[in-house]
Amino acid sequence: MSKYIINFTPTGMVPTKEMTSHVPLKINEIVEEVLEARKFGVSLVHLHARDSIGQPTWKKGIYKQIIEGIRKVDGYGNDSLIICVSASGRNWPDFERRSECLDLEGKSKPDMASLTLSSLNFQNSVSINSPEMIQKLAAKMLEKGIKPELEAFDSGMVNYAKYLHKKGLIKPPFYFNIILGNIFNAQAGLLDTGNIIAQLPENSFWSLGGIGNSQLKMNITGMLNGGGVRVGLEDNIYFDKGKSVLASNIDLLKRVNEIGEKMELKPYSAKEAREILGLKIYN
């Protein structure tokens, strides 16, 4: 039976309780949701931290509490979830804040951290990622032994990943989050999807995600074509295309599982995902 990675994105930086009551924002909410998600084959979780009033935060102290809360139950070993933290430039542009989460150590140290491979616009905001910033973040991840989760919204970002590899700033095996459907970047169609996947460097593993209504379409496309899925309320808060039903993270995960089973696909376990991504195996 073929297998695929489920990359779970429970919170993101945009959803609020006013938008949907289902989004987990408090530390205990995020921890509980991640732990429940294990039942649905999640092997990798992409975390965003929120402060006491629900606003996005870079502070490593909050990431520490989330990670420790997960690992207190899930463990810290070969079978434990792969934990990825966000080094996004969407809300704060400076290296110090963006890289603070990379300084976590011991049982709070993340396995991976997001690395967006270019600047990009969103509908109501911008994510600034200068070449200098990308290289500084990649260098710190390399120094700390944290694998970059390479975020690509179009083929140019894949090309820049190849450049980073040439400079020795990232090392295989590579893991790409390919996120399509943003109005300013590649669209969620077969032509753009195939073009990006075809340009990935050797020894790459990838998951497909989609913005809004594109999420389900891209998840299915990923499973059909030998990749994984990026799924969660970070990218899409609705269950239906008509946006009449708010989804929960568990709703979205259950649906992916059901579709995967009908395709005779099985999610990678966390241990299997660690092995194929070349991540450190803990004692």
C-alpha cells in the first residue's frame, strides 16, 4: 500500500475566534488538538504560536510550552510527532524575532522550521522574505540541526531552493510544502502543480496544500500523484465549497483519511516520516 505524509496546520496566523470558534489559539487548545490529530495519521505538525489575547507571536517561551505540552504525552523519540515551528515574515520582518524559535533546546527543540523561499503578497497582507533573510534563516537552521520546511508558492521559489542547496545552506533530503491557489502566485490547477513538482530537486519529498477552496482539491491531487497533504484551518476554515459550513481541524483530517482509504493509501507513521526525511532519531 502506498503511503503519504499528513502535515497538519491547526492554527496559522490569520484565523481568529471571531472567524471560527473551531480554531485553537490558546496553548492548551493547540496541544489538545495536535494530540487528538494523531488518531488520523498526522506525522508532521506545523505550529504557529499565539499570545494570551490570541494574536500571533514569535516568542520562544510560548512555543516551548506548546512543544513541551505535546511531547509530555506524545513522547520524545523515534515514534514522536515531527514538530515544525514558524519563522514567518508575515507579521514581523526582523531576523531576531523570526529566528527566536530556533533557539529552543533540549526537549523543546523543534525538528523543523518553515522557510518561505521568496517574498509574496496575500489578499490583505505581505510576507517579506529578502534573499539575505532567507539565507540567514537557512544558515541558522543548518547550524542548529533544524530541517527547513521549504515553502513554495510557485516555481521560482523551487529554483531558489536549488540555489540554497548549491550554496550549502540546505541539505537533502528536502521537504517542500507546495501551497497553491493564492491569487498572487501559482494557481491550483494541474498545469501549475505539475510544473512545480517536475522542477523539484532530487531527493525531495513534498506535500500539497491549497488556499481556501483549493485545499481539498490540492490534497487529493497530492495523494493521487505520490505526494502528501498539508491540511488544517491555517489555510481553510470551511468544510464546503459554498462556505456555508465552518470546519474543525478534525473534520478536515477525517475527510482526508476517508479519501486516502478509498484510494488504498495509508499515512506514514511519525517514525517512517522521520526516516525518509533524514531527521534525527532521538533516544
